[in-house]
Amino acid sequence: MGAIYPRFSTEDARRAFSDLEDAVAIGREAPRFTNGAHHPRAYFGIGGSGKVSVSELARLREEMHAQLSTVSTAQRNHDRKFDLLAGAGLAQWFADDLRGQAANPGMWSYLTIAVLPDLAVRRFPLDRGGRLSADRFLAGRRNVFYRAYLRAVVLGSLLNDPEVELFEDDLVGLIDRNLSSDHRLARVVSEQIASTPKELPRREIVRDGLKAVQFESRVTDLGSLSDDELREMIVALFDASRRVTT
């Protein structure tokens, strides 16, 4: 394991989020902590080879800004492009430690609020009531950067394949239904989503297919299947959902 990344406790994350929201609401620049010191409420877990340096977090910030500077806020598909590039950048950054650092929820709230707050606010700005969406900044699957990262890790090159049209609802269903814990399964499922013809009632098919996969996972140890066996089973489940809805 490499250097340990700073984290927020649940309570401290909420406090830091409130400070960020107040600053943005009065037009101040979102405060960040990559200029010499970690956030005063940061804490580090045990293990690893020591604490990640502030300069290393600054380098992550620079790389993320470079990635996302290519996306104009005026673009019609800004949000999707933002998520694709952010996810790809973070997946590459954590490529050597996918199940370690990136698995800790408190790290994502810290990364969002203390390291990349301006980018997070760009993606999810103040609403009409002058409030930020807490679940996009705090720990959890809806966190702006964890969500993008997780999709990049789970779906891989499928997200960038010009021949694949993955609807937003499909992605939400795939990730939020906890299929993401098994990347092999998620990729096979995503292939079935992508291969469903556009002329069919695609969203119904995807919804029914995901339900069938979830049910099957309760009675079958999908992890014990070979790649061919797993693919054959998932294809059969989605074929059945296609027959029912057509």
C-alpha cells in the first residue's frame, strides 16, 4: 500500500461542507488545502508508507484541472464529458491501489471538499435556493468524484466507445444496484445493456434485466463461474427480459 490519503470523519465532512457552502454562497473562491498544509480536520488511517504529501495532492489537482479544462461549460453535453474525464483521470491516478485508498468513503469527501472544491462546484453549483447538494460533496455513491471514478473503473473502455450508447439511467442502475462490487459482472452486464437494440423498449429491458441479475446473485455464487459461464448466464437473463417486453 502506498501513502495514506487524508480523510474526513462524517461530522467533520459536514462541517467542512457547510464552510464551503457559505463561501460559495457569498461569492468567495472555494477554499482548498493544497498550498502547504492539509485541512485542520484531516485525519489519516494506519498502515501504508506514511502520509501523502500536500504537494502530491496539488499534483492531483493540477492533473484534474488539466483534464477538465478541455470541457467548456457552454457545451451541450458538458456534464457527461465532465464525468467521463473526471472518472478516467481518477481511475488512472488510483490505478495501483483501487481497493485500498479509493475504497475509503472519507477520502472522497476530503478530496471533493478540500482538494477539488471548485471543480465539484462547477459540476454541481448552488441551486436556486443558494444551497449545494450535500450528497454530491459528502461520502457516498452519489459523491461527484466517487461516482465518476466508480463508473470508469467498472465500465472501463465501454464509457468511451463511440459505438456504445449507455443511457444515464442505465449507469445509475448498474452502479447503484451494488453490482459495482464485482467488476467482471458489471462489465458483462454493461455489454448486454449496450447491445440491446435501440428500437426495443430499452429502459424496460434494462430494468428487468438488472432485477433478474440481482435475484440470480442471491441464489448463485456468480464469482465462482468462469468467464464463459458468467457471460452465458447474463445473456440468457437479458434475452428473457427482451422477450417479455417485446
